Amino acid sequence: MSSQPETPQLEISDEVVIQIRNMHKWYGSFHVLKNVNLEVNRGERIVICGPSGSGKSTLIRCINRLEEHQQGDIIVENVELTNDLKNIDAIRREVGMCFQHFNLFPHLTVMENCALAPIWVKQVPRKEAEATAMKYLERVKIPEQADKYPGQLSGGQQQRVAIARSLCMNPKIMLFDEPTSALDPEMIKEVLDVMIELAQEGMTMLCVTHEMGFAKTVANRVIFMDGGEIIEENDPHEFFDNPQHERTQLFLSQILAH
Amino acid sequence: MSAEKSYVAGEYPDLPPPVTEVGIIGWIRHNLFSSTTNIVITVLTIYFLYLIIPPMLNWIVLDAVFTADSRDDCRAIASAAGHEMGACWAFIGKRFELFVYGFYPVEERWRVDLSFIMMLAALVPVLFDNVPYRKKALWFSLAAPFIIGWLLLGGMGLAPVPTDKFGGFMLTLVIGVTGIVGSLPIGIALALGRQSHMPALRMVCVAFIEFIRGVPLITLLFVASTMLNYFLPPGTTFDLLLRVLIMVTLFSSAYIAEVIRGGLQALPKGQIEAADSMGLKYWQSMRLIILPQALKISIPGIVNTFIGLYKDTTLVIIIGLLDPLGMGRASLADTKWQGLSTEVYVFVAIFFFVSCFAMARYSLYLEKKLHTGH
């Protein structure tokens, strides 16, 4: 990945699209997220890393309410996440998500997977939704697989379909929850390439990933979490070359050593 | 590799495989006589079939009597032909209409025939999705139960037929098909209700399912036939058949609910998360994502429950409804035909086997059609 050309400085606007203030979350009595504060501007590409169980996945899953937070505020695209279903729906329409295990719908074809949400959530006519789906399938370079079922595709292809499916909703923010962790090594690159392209087009992205090459190439900010807290955040060069915190140093030495 | 090659690719013509390896001989060698144990099992099986099949054939076909006026008549015809008396199918032939229509008035039986044809026609577009004009045909399927109800019960221009005249296979079909058609949606609703986040709804569903599953169907049928009268205000008449239909439907819906709950739990949590993250509403995710997959997983269990329900319709005999078994019993009371119970039960068994086997085959077809993974 280090051979990748460095991304030219991308525009980051001053507009804040995600604001998390003093957010806490518990699973029963277990305190998963402790006083998380995070501001994301439009166009930012943020990589969140940390040891397993550090709460990084939980954090991004709170942003589209797959997990509920118990304290503090989360404001996404000027809508506050509360128990109000209307707000949750409004936020989910603006925020796309890709999962570690793709979570494609196995009983629908690739095309149906992509066109489903636009048709049912945004009431886009079927023809138009399918045209959009085709456009994004071309962008992730698998238009020829449109009529196949997810079970007939490789892991890398499935994850690219999942990205296309999210993009069909025309989201303003994309969340990636360990998108390459379940993939065989030779398939990681094809997925990362799609993500890099997306970043270069100016998509606001939050990625939980251990792909440090990806972080160096596209991220403008790296966040390190441990024990449910944000320990350190910095721009990638500083983060990798000059980690401030002891725990960050330990983590980096562990993942970069092998 | 040495310089002298014993075999050079392409220099010899390909020989056909030896006869002992392919075709019928090959199949028999591989499957029936491949080892000592297999040879022993094969020989024993052939001997067993030899013991069973000829007498069965004799009884069912070769020595059977197809037209006669009484059991003695049957015996006389058989001995005149010089063999022992096999099945006396003449009995079934004479009572055939009773087995099919029960006591439905003779001049109105065309309504039962028409209903049967309509039922088949209504089932085709529901069961198969490659029929032409399926969308329009489905509207017919939706209307068919009401038209059939009208045809069978009468009224509005047709002579009314009280439900106590229903009987035989027609009664089996009425109870079985109503139970199957009614219990699937109720079962789905109960299964979803049992998984609901609303405690009151969940408790009602759990209580219903556990109560129904904890009580034998016969008890429920007794409740339907006798006890309900005590609970209802005096003077209300509540058709017995209708009560049975409701009880049978509720009974199997509890089982269906549990089968479907199994299917729902087999789905990975990621499916609902993906649907949620794209902004689909609860009912949309259920209808488009969750239920199609959960029902597909549950097909074997659902069909199993349906087959059980269909055969359990014979239990209505104990509250006085005359299904085919009841008809058989009533017919056997006729002194002219006494002692022919084997014929009756074999005949009824064949009817049930054909219906249930068809359901089983359909479920296999459906599983194959819905299979999308690799």
C-alpha cells in the first residue's frame, strides 16, 4: 500500500457534519464508551483503530443508531439522535454503512440488493433505481455480476457490492466497520482501491480498520481508541511517526511488527 | 522419465469403459453387490420383497372383486373364478359418493365439484410463480375462498346446505385447506409478536402459543363442540363446523409460529442491521428481508406441520363430524358389507398418502427453487 501515490490535499470544509459530545454507552454494567468527544467536518477521512474490544465499532455503530448511547449528544447532519424514530430515519438516509461480514441479502440478486432501499425508502421508480444501481456497480467494477446472487460471489466482490448498495442511497457520510477483516489477503486490495477512490471523490468517511497503509494513504486524521476512550488523535504522519501516548506506541509496535 | 515410454498420450485410441463399470450392470455392481455385506443385504431384501409383494398384488388387484352387491356376493364371485377372495372393492365403489360428498344433497353435488376445481385453480398461481397472467390470477385466488364458501353453504340464490351435511373427503379438504391457509398468516404474526420489543404483545403471544401447544387437539375440539355453549350467551347458535375450523386453525398456527421463530433466529443479526442502516422501516425489513429468508429456512417445518394438521382432521370423528374415517365406520355398520374394514382403511390411507405426498414434493420443489447460495 505504501507504493500508492499519496492523495493530493483534499478539500475539507468547515461545516461540522457529525458532532459527538460527552457520549457514554453501557452494555448492562459494562462501560463500553467513556466520555467520547468527536467532531467530523465534511470531507474528512477518519480512520479509527485500536485493540479489539476498545469500542471503535460500537462508536461508529452509535452514529447511525445500530447501538443506542445512554448519555451525551450525537448530532449528525444537524439532526440530533434521540429516541424519535423520525430523526433516526432521517440520519440513516444520510449515512451509509459497510459491515465486516458484508450483510448482503442472500435471497436477492446483486441488482435487487442495490435497488431495494432507494425503491422502498426513497420511493425512487424501479427503472431509475436500477439505472443508479448499475452506475455504482460499474464504479465498483462488477456490473457483470448484477444478476447473480451474493452467494455466488467472492468475499471481495461481495464487499464491493455492499459499498455500491450503500452508495445507491446517495449518502453524505459513509461508515466502514472493519470492511476488510473478513477477507482473504488477495481480496483486500480490490476493496481498499474502491474505498480510496471514494475518498478521493470527497466522501466523508469514518473507517474502523487495521489497514495502516490505507490510513496513511487517505486518512486526514487517525483516532486511536482503547478501553472505550479516545486516547490519541492526530494526522497520519504524526500518528505513525511520533505517537504520543504509551498505549498508542504499544499498539503500533504490535501491529506493525508482524 | 525413461526413454522407453510405456504409454504415449494420443497414440492409442480411447477404449470404451468396460461393460462392468457403466450402465445397468455397472450400477448393480456398484450399488448392490459391492461387498459381502451388500450382497447379503441385497439377497435378504429380494427375499423379503418376494414374501410381501405377490400376496399384496393378489389382494389388491388379481383376486379383488370390483363389482358386487354385497360381501357374500363378492365371495361367490371370487370362488366362481376359482380363487380366494381378495379385496372387495365393490364396497368402496358402492359407497364412493358417500366417501366423497358425505350427506351433501345429491342434486347439489355439482357445487362441491365446482368448488374443488376452483380450489385447484386458485392454488396454481399461489404455488407456482411461472404461470402466465399470475398477477391477475392471484386476485382470483384471493376471491376464491369466498366464492367457494358461498357455493358450499348456499344462500343468495343457491339452496342453503347446513354444515352437518358436510362429510367425507370434502370435509377433510374444507378443514385441512382452511386450517393451512388460515394458520400461516396467524403463525407469522405470532412468531413476530413473540420477538417483539413490546412486553405486553410478547406476553400475549407467548401465553397463546404455550397454552395451545400444551393442550391436545382433541381437548380443544371437545371445548369447541360442547363447552363453548356454556360460555356463549344462551340462544346463540354458532355453527359446529365453524368452531372446529377456528380451533384447528389456532392449533396449527401455534406450531407454525414456533417453526417460523426457529427460522427467524437462524438469520444472522447482520441482516436486520443492514436493513436498518439503509433506513428500511420495521415492516419493510420484515416483509422484504427477514420473512422471505426465515420462511425459506422454515419450509420443511411448516410443511411438516401442515401435513400433521391435514391428517389430524380425522380427529373430528370424535365430536360427531363424519370425515372419511367416520363415513367408513358408518358404512361398515351395514350388515350387507360387514367385515370389510381393511378395504375402507386402505382406501382412506391412499387418499391421505396422495395428498400428503403432494405437499412433501411441493416443499422440496420450493426449497430447490429458492436456493440461491453456492
